[in-house]
Amino acid sequence: IRKPSHAIAAGMMLCPEDRKAEGIIPVHSVRDNINISARRKHVLGGCVINNGWEENNADHHIRSLNIKTPGAEQLIMNLSGGNQQKAILGRWLSEEMKVILLDEPTRGIDVGAKHEIYNVIYALAAQGVAVLFASSDLPEVLGVADRIVVMREGEIAGELLHEQADERQALSLAMPKVSQAVA
């Protein structure tokens, strides 16, 4: 996969860590931000945007993801971080994704929005979607993940199943061994 269009065609999506710089199009509406990736599939006659489909799709995701906004035409930059993140998820739920990569998806958002995002993650996993959840918040990872892969210095240091995982084991894998730290 060399470019985003290849990933989308393969059924993969990325919810980036820096949603403001890489996830949203700040000067566009919630509607545009939700529909931008699926728009190419819903163009009438090859060149006319299907406004009816876009309105219905945006309204559906605003309702189903509980995006708090005065309306679909609201500029996305005026929403809270949690609602921006839910709109980004809505964008990819408009597609038939097989693999979803979430990089720090709950950083900087309120507790209520976090739980709504967790519910979306659980629902996607129940539908057979592979969800890769990267987070530096260890308690969050322990609460969400079925399997935890711990990285150290860019390498896989170990893997823990949810049932056996705890903070001590995860931190033990993440930290350099004492002999390595002294050397």
C-alpha cells in the first residue's frame, strides 16, 4: 500500500493521532467531513454530487454516533474534539472497512465521548472488523483490547492476551531490562 487510495480500496482506514491537522478538514462542514471519502461512489452521472445521499448519510451518522452539532452544515472546527473524532469515524463507517487503525483516538476528549467511541469500537469488532488501537494510555488499552502488543524502541517486545494482561506485565515488557539500561 503506497497511498491512501490503495488503503481505502483494500478496506483499510486510519483515524490519525492529530485529528485537527490530519483528520478533519476544519473549514468544511460536518456533512462534508463525513462524506468526503465515500463521495466518489455517489456522484451522479460522473460529475454531479448526490446531495440527497450526502444529507441522508451525514444525518444517519450524526444520529447513530451521537455527534453533538446544531446541524450537518456546522463547520467541524466548531465542534468539540470528541465530536470531531466521531465525525471522522462516521466518514469511515460510510465505507465497508475491514481494518480500522485508530491512533490515540480518545486523546483530549471528554469521558462521555470516550465511552461512545469505545462502543463504536466494540460494535465494529463484533461485526468482524479488525480494530488496531494505538494508545499511550495503558489503563485504556487494558480496558479495550482483546490482545495487547507492547512495543519497545520500535520493536515488538511482547504480546499479552486481555485475560492475562495487567499494568505490571505491560510495563515490564515496555521498559528496557536493567542490564540494557546500564550498558
